Amino acid sequence: MSELECVAYGVGHADEGVCLLLRLGPYRVLLDCGLTDLSSLLADPSPPADLVLCSHAHADHAQGLLALHQAFPALPIYASDATTQLLPLNWAETSSSHAAFCQALPWRTPVEFFDGLSAALYPAGHLPGAAAILLSYTPPSGGPPQRPYSVFYTGDFFLSNSRLVEGLPLEELRGLSPDVLIVDGSYGTSRHPHRRQQENQLAERIQRSLAQKTSILLPTAPLGLAQELLMLLRSHHHFTGRDFTIWVDESIAAACDAYLNILSHLPTSVQNFARHQPLFWDERVRPRVRRLRSGQSHILSSPCIVLAEETVDLEQYTHSDPDAWMILKPQEPHRVVHEQVPYPHSSATETYLLAQHGDGPGTTQLIHNLRPQHVVFVHGSPTYLSDLTGLDELHNRYHLHSPAPGSTVELPIGETFVQPAAPEVSYEGELTEFNEIVTITLPNAIAADPRWQALADTGLIEARWQGDELVLRGLPQRELLRPGGDRLLDWMDANSPLRNCCGNCRHYRGQRCWNMSSPLFEFKVTPDGFCPVFEPNQPE
């Protein structure tokens, strides 16, 4: 058996939750327990670990902790102070007291649990109380020579500041050089706009609907995103002073109340806001914020905004006048909500991005700053995680792993680990515009790159915008000669506004399909792809 290995009980590929058993020398540490089915952990009468560390209170990382505690009451479970206070939201329907089984750990202070085994928590962004965990193991002296080693587990992380959470403090971690980094890869290699730009785009979309007397329904998970949305609606300049009501359903309201109990753990700006007016519940300042009790949907007046728990029947809000509602659902490809009832087809439905996880550049930035030997990607669809493990800038420098549920990853640690320099990926060229033709000229040196042959296979390229960057991709023969159609003619007709392709579909964003009815849902697709449920873009 390796001195350092990771057993993946759940890696967050779909809805199985995240649960990882880390073996460091003689010790076993369980990182999170988001499993709904604990049979794999309860198969043996003895505890599955020596201790449990919970990164944060979201259900996909924590919902199995109570059952684990009930099965093994002596098994120690630790988290940050704020997380210990938010955890009971996962078992709101349980009448027994369960608030005290998780013990609080301080920030940035190593705590030794056993001889040679310690852990320190660092804020991870993402959610109040969310922690990234640095585990360190020092073998005992007197035995065979062994060097100490360390593992850094991010849980879910976010580098940017959001309205209720400060981002992961990357500058504190720079140069930490753990031997292993276990990292959240929820969005794969996708590139996101700046956080404030995401907020402004959402606010503008909501503002347009309200101006047209259209009500907004925001289905969301009760903890985290719901509170971010509520603070955005309360403090954005598009909405301050506006005469409308924001209604919050019971499960989200309970999570808001839990935030009020951890106010001292929220950013200073939020604490200052709360000194002048209530953080959430306020009928004096417009827009008004009110609780929506079960069965009270008849009191809604138009236009209004409703924050509803994502698994409820949304037609209870829209049934009286479906045309008067716009449903805005979040782009969260890492989450699968099987209990969710279908969205009302008669109401307009759109998606928005208000990310709480790191995007591709944020993930690679964290990796390059920590400089581990091994990188283990978890928490994301296999397609997204595969995109990360396929990045040249990573697999040329690190040992990359993306374990399947139920698998074991051995993590051998060498005395030294030579990290080669990043390959040259930049070439200076020239861009020329003449009438309707744009010419891009690149130096001959680029042809020496082994990837050039694939790019220049046919001499045809495809260009697309990715944020403010223009991305070029070679069109290979297999696409031009695909069965069932003439890809070359399709390409020549690419400017046709009536062309039924992914690039012209309303569900195509960030190089992926977001139509839950499509067989391509969540997959990375090219703009010229097509599926049977194509829906054309509708002009604003």
C-alpha cells in the first residue's frame, strides 16, 4: 500500500456528492461526506476513518455527516466555525438535536490531531465558512527514513470576491508547494467574465423584464446562491428605490436566517450594511423583501421577483398568468437536480451565469501558484474534468488524476520533482484588414510545433470569440467529410442567419450546450454542431 493515496467514494460527477478518504501513513482522513448512500462507508462495523474534515455546508459535501455521526458517535468531525452553524440546514426536517456533533477549527492555525498529523484551514471563498484544508504528515523519527508530505484540498473554491464571501486568499498560499492538490474543477476550462460583469448582466436582464411588467422567478438552491441573488437585488443601482417586492420562499428564508446568525463571519462591508438596515428582511426600504409562506402564491402582484427552492413545483407561482413570468435559472453544470419538476413550458425560460466556483483560468492559476507534484480533479462532470486533464500547460508539469467513483489513486511522492518549463505557446504575427478581408500572418516557426499539422490539415480555420479573445481552430477532414451532410458546404454557408447549428441556438453558451432536452447537454460542442431540439436565437 502506498504511503499516500486517495479513495474516491464520491467525486461529484453527478449527484453522488463528494467524499474522499485520504490515507497519510497510518492515518485515514475523510474529506467531506456528501453521499446520500453511505453503504460503502458503513459496510465495516469499525469507523471508516480516524477523523472527518468538512470543507463547507453545501449538501453535496455535507449531507451524509449526520448519518455518519449517528453510526459512529465517537468519530471526530471538524469544520470552520461558520460551517458548524450552517450545517443543520441539511437536516431541517430532523427533530433531534444535531448541532453539536461537528467541532469548530480556527482559521490559518495548524491543529495536531495525532502524532505527526495536523491540518490548517484557509478561507476558500464560495460560501461563508467554506474552507480549503492543508493536511501535513510527519513520519515518526527512529523508523525508516521518510520525508514529511502535505495535501491541499480546496473543497469548492472561488478566487473572486462576491457580495457575501471574500475570495480565496491566493497570495497567502503562493509557494506552499503541497505534494498533492485535490481541486474543484466544476467549470472545466470555461472562461468567465469578471464577477461584477456577471452581476451587471443579470441585473440588466431583470431590469428589462420589470420595465415590461414581467415578473421574475429565480429557482435556486436555498444556501449560497440564493443569498447572493438577494443581496444583488437589494443593493444594485438598477433596483435601489424601485417600488416592487422580492418574495422569498420558506426554505430559502431559513437559510437567510442562518446567515444572520453568522454575521460576524461575513465581510466587513456586509456587517456595515447590516448596521444601517436589515440584511434581508426589510419592508421599509424599497425594494421590499418579504417571506412567502406555503400556499400564499395568490398574494403575488405583478411585477415582482420570487426566489424559490429549485425542487418545488414552479407552476404554483406562474399558473394564473404564465405569459407574465420570466424564469431565470443558473448555469451550474456541476449540479444535477433529479428531484426538480419540469419548468413550466408556457413561461419564458433563460439562463444566467453567477458563478461561485473557479473557472478554467482560475483553476490553473491556483495550481501554478501552489506547484504540487500531483493534481487530483474532482467535483464536475467527467467531460469538464477531462478538459482540464487535457491541458498541455498542466500535464507537461504535473501528475494529473481524475478518479471515478469507487476508485483508488496512489500518489507516490519523489524526493525531488522536476517541473519543466512551460512550452512556448505564443507567436508574434500580423493582422491586416483590406475591404471585407482580414488576413492573419504567423511566422514559419509555428509549423515546427507538432500540433500544427492538425491545425493546418485542410487549410481551413474556424474563428470564434471567447470573451475578448479571438480563438482560431483548424477544421480537420473528418468534420468536412462527416456522414449525413456536406460539412464544406455548411462552412461556406456559415453566414446564413437561418442556419440550424449550435452557434445559432439559444442554448449555446461558453462552447457548451445548455438545453437539458438535448443529447448534447453539458457537452463541449462546436458552433457548427446540430441536434434535434435546436431552438433559434430570439432577438431581444
